[in-house]
Amino acid sequence: MKQSAIITILSLLFLTQSCSNKTSDEKDNTLKETTSENSVAVKETNPKGPVHLTKADFMEKVWDFESNSDKWVYKGDKPCIIDFYADWCGPCKIAAPILEELALEYADDIYIYKIDTEKELELASAFGIQSIPAFLYCPLNGEPQMAAGIGRTPEDTKEMFIGVINDFLLK
């Protein structure tokens, strides 16, 4: 209950406008250019940065909501943050580099996933995404929590994420 209250308070404090980010194709091309053949296997088990999910990826790595629609069953082996974003969204552009940094910092402890709400309409609809950026925080055990928006500054936003990671996901 305390964790839920913390996330709700953080969500209310940091609600903001809309967002945008580098396209997943641009990021994928950068990764392909900088990774060697041997590092591809490492990337799959310990990704460097946020991982973009399709519906199929989501159902394999996070939750198969078609088979278990009435009960949350998290499939991951460590907690995760799922960033629901769109390329045209300004606040999403602010959150993106922060999440990239945190994905590297917490690579051994959590996953950070990204879902493009314009490409994955069914996932956005399944979670009732009406405002972006929206973040689904999935602890290893227990129910996930949804929050929307970012902080007033990039520093506030980073502190918000670190607080949720330490106080909710890793507790």
C-alpha cells in the first residue's frame, strides 16, 4: 500500500504535457553499426539500453494478456519499466536519454522497455494509455503500477525514476 501511495504521489507531482524521441529504426541502426557479431548474444541477455517491444515481444517477456487476461503473471526474471511513448512527443524526448542512462546504470537489476504507442495500438489500448509518456512499473512480485508524465526538469525526472526503481521495483 505504501509503495502504491509513493507511485501515485510521484505520478501526480510529475504529470506533464506530451512527448517525442529518436525513432526505433534510428536506434536500431546505431546499435547494428556499433555491435560486433559476438556481442549480439550478449545484447539479448543483457541489453545495453532500453529494448523496444512489439506485442509479440511483450507477450513473451512481460505478460501474455491474451492467455491470462484476468490475472497479472509477470514473465520477467527481474523488474522492469515500460515506457509508452510516441516519436512526436516532447516529454518523451526528455525521458528517453534518462531511461537510456538508467538502463546502463541498472542493467543487472532491471529491464527498461519501450513501446511505441503509434505502432503498437493494441498494447496502448490494453493499458488504457491516454496520455504519454506513460510508464508501467513491474516489480518481480506483486502488481504493476502505471504512472504518467515526467518531472519539471530532466533532473526531477531522473530522481523520480530512481525513487521508483529503489523504493518500488528493487525493494
